[in-house]
Amino acid sequence: MSKYDELIRLSKLANESYDNDEIDEDTVRKIFSQCLKEYRRIQAEENSKIKRDCINMFFKKPL
């Protein structure tokens, strides 16, 4: 399961719960907000790793 699968599952569950009147609008907004923050954190982490790898490849000294 990817890092994103859990966020998608949680978002779908929150949406279904809201549709079934199991949670209120404020709660579902908080859940979506947290999912979005986590998504952005994961993206930043992945972008940082890619950037670091590219820099390391570019500046790698030939043997």
C-alpha cells in the first residue's frame, strides 16, 4: 500500500460517513484538511529526495 492509498481510503471513509450523517461537516473538513497537509508533506519529502539525488549525480566525481 502506497503512502497515498491510506489518505485516499481515509478521505473516502470520511465522505461516506458524512453522506450517511454519521459525522458533521466540521469534522469532515478537519479530516480533509489533515489529509491535505499529510499529502503536501509527503510530496515535499519526495521532492527533496529527488532533488538531493539529482545534485549527488551531477556533482559525483568520476572514478
